[in-house]
Amino acid sequence: MNTVVLSGRLCDEPETRYTQGENPTAVARYRLAVSRYKSTEADFINCVAFGKGAEFAGKYLHKGTKILITGRIQTGSYKNKDGQTVYTTSVVVESHEFCEPKREEAQNKGSGGGFSDIPAEWAEELPFK
């Protein structure tokens, strides 16, 4: 079984793009800083979300936001411009959850923000009501 559960903070703002074609799909990429168990070190995990999850990430996740994700590990490879094979590993995100209340998220972000402007259609995806 390929299941991953991670909790950490976003390193940067998510980068959201849309695929081309008749039915464009949102794709959001971001890095998650995850502390190691009983250590002061952290790992920086590449994450990718698709569809509604990607739209959610692009609208409501910000640098410094603490989240919990579930998903699966995906590996791949490609040839770079020098013809060398580059191997990749990322987590394909299936769900996001906020790990701190609005007040703490705003303090950690350092510039206000929060979740009060989330539209009703996103409400059922939130881990709190």
C-alpha cells in the first residue's frame, strides 16, 4: 500500500497552473518542510495536487501555513538538457487539512490572512466548521 501522511509548513507560496486542452485541470506544486521525529532537522518534500485540491491550495495555502496532507509517493525520471537522467520523487496530495486555528496561522504567516473569506462551496473540505 502506498499511503503517506505528512504534517509540516509550506516553504513557499504554492505554484498553480492549468493544463492545456479542452478540459483544463489545475495543478499546484509546493514544498512542505517536515520535521524529523525527535530531531531538529527537517526534510523538504515536493508535493503536487490536482483538480479541486490544487485550486484549494492555490487559493488558501500560503508560505508558513501548517497543514496535514495525505497522499501517495510517486517517482519518475526525465532527461535534462545535457542528456542525463534525473530521478524525481514527490507526494501526490489527495487531501489537505489545516493544523492550526486562524489566529495562529495569521501570526505564523506574519501578515494577517486567515480563512474567513473561504466560499461556501469549499466549506465541506475544511477540517473545522
